[in-house]
Amino acid sequence: MPNVVDYEEFSALIKRVERVEIDNDFLKSFICSIKWMSRTEAMELLGVSSSTLHRMTKRGKLDYLKEGENIRYSVQSIFDYLLAKKIDPQDAKGAIFRSLNNTRKQQNS
């Protein structure tokens, strides 16, 4: 016999889903607006050293942009790299968001 919830529980569940959808839309727009990340952010996200990140860059595994002395890495190319490593897309998106969020928090402190 299926478990049936009453109207109040169902209404509360609908409100929770609506809040999650709003949060999801906000996070999606936030992440999509950030197209490049710093070398430090990329190393932290990928869990690699500076030399490993350099090798990955030289092998063409990540798209990058050089701004003077600074190198910026494409968030999309890092996401694609993670997917190629068979990481779940939701886990990859979460890791990118956490990495960007942590770095930005540290910069604002």
C-alpha cells in the first residue's frame, strides 16, 4: 500500500522544491557568469600541484588565458576534464562552486 501524505505535508514539500529550484537557478547563473579561474583555484579544485597543472596545460588538457604574468583557466574546460575522468556531473559542478566560493571568501577576509 502506498504511503499517502496529507495536504499540509504535500504543500510544504512543494514549497521546499520551489526553494531548491530558486537556489539552483541562482547557483547556475553564478557559476555560468564566472568563465575563468585563477591558477590557485584550478590547483585546489583539481587537487594537483603547480607542476602537474603546468603539465596539463602544456598537454592541452585545459584551456587557459594569459593576462600578463597571470594565467587564468577556463571553468568549462576544467568541468569537461572532470567529466572525462568519469566524475559525476553534479559532483563536478559542486566541486567547482565550492572551490570558487572558498577562494572568494578568503579574498574578502
